[in-house]
Amino acid sequence: MNPLARFILRALFAMAGLWVASKLVHGIEVTSTGSLIAAAVLLGLVNAFVRPVVFILTLPFTLVTLGLFLLVINAAMLMLVSALLDGFNVHGFWAAVFGSIVVSIVSWIGSGLVAKPGA
């Protein structure tokens, strides 16, 4: 699969995860379908460019907490998208943590459904 198709597919899974998170997690709001699409694309871009830098800078915390600090990093990326986009709102740290867990689970399930057998 080419990189553009992979990015679009991941954005679709992120969009589904953000939609589910907005329904399940109190404190996450999406005002329109356009905002949902923009949030998914922006989350993909943030995860591609900002998250690796933050991950490297916080690697000691991640190692000391045995990886649990990754939840904080994922929540921070969700809050960054919320700060950059008007139609997508995350109210509070815990909403971001639970929302990032929901988005991760939905994306993981989606990726598993389209993965090639034996790959």
C-alpha cells in the first residue's frame, strides 16, 4: 500500500476513534463532520511530526514509568489538536487520557481488520 493510501486509511481510523471518543468520553466534543475530518487529519500530522520529538525528549520518563508516560504523550497530542482546531474540544487532562485510549483502541481494531493475512 502506498504512503498516501496508508495515511488516508489511518486518518479514517482516527476519525472513527475520535467519533467514538466524543460519544463515550465526557469532555470531548466535535461540532461538525468537517471538524471531525479536520481533527483526524491534524491528529495524523501531529502524530507523524510532533509526537516523535516529544517521545524522544521524554524517553527517561517513559522508561521510568515502564511506558505509562505514553498515555500522557498521547493525551497531550489530543489536547494539541484541540488547541489548534476550533470545532474539536477536549476539556481537561483526564478527558484527553480516556479519549486517547479510545482512539488508540479503535485504530488498533481498524488496523487489524484491514491487515493482510500473514503480514
